[in-house]
Amino acid sequence: MNNSRAVIDSNIMVFSAIDTDQSPLAEALWRKLKKDSTAVYAPRLWVSEVTSGIHKYLFAKVITPEYADTAILSALKINIKFLDETPELCLSASHWATRLNQMAAYDGFYLAAAESLDAPLWTGDKRLVNTAMQLGLSWVHWMGDLE
């Protein structure tokens, strides 16, 4: 897979925006991507997922409404190239969701995006990485497994 670009899932941004035990790992990944001049991509649903992820912390009263607003606006300023959800990407996402044995196609969109770009996928979701490994997908990486 091409190392000059990468796909990231929404967890990476949420963990960067909200102070959690996962935040140092997400921030280290962002530093590596920047240092390596890696172009960062995501399917367009990333915006909704980041907003929802940050909102979960607001709903749980972990953060204030002001903090949530700032986190969402900051996340949306990150230089990410979004892939439109074309019919081809949607079909591929559905096929990936089937291979992952998942009812929803959200993770499938990230795999479809990475596959279409011939780029690695970085995620904060260990379950997704474990399932990908079982499928023989060496290009799906957990954010804590920096090389």
C-alpha cells in the first residue's frame, strides 16, 4: 500500500479532540503522518462520525458544551481530503461490511476508501484491526502500532 497517503477513521480525530487514555496514541499518529508528509483521506461520513463521537462525551457530561463546540470546529479544520460516497464506494463498503460480518457498513466505508486509494487505513478500533487481520488485511493498522 502507498505510504504517501493514508485513510484515518473518525476515532483518531475523536481521541485527539477529547482527553482520553487513547489521546497520546492518536496524537502520536497525527505527528507521524505530518512528519512523513502523508496526505490524509477519509470517506465523507467521517464528519458525521467525528461530530457524533464528540457529542457522546458531551452527553456523558465528560466535556462542556463549549468544549464540544470547540472540538468539533477544530476537527473540521484538519486538512483531510474527503472521498465522495459514489455508487462504487457504497457497493465496496457494503461488500466489506459483509466480509467483516457487520450489520452496518460504516467500517466498510473506511476499508473501501483505503482499498480505492491503495493506502493504509489507521484506526482507533482494535476490534476492526483484529477482524482485518483474520481476513489477511495487512494494510489495516491500529493507531498504537506505529512502525
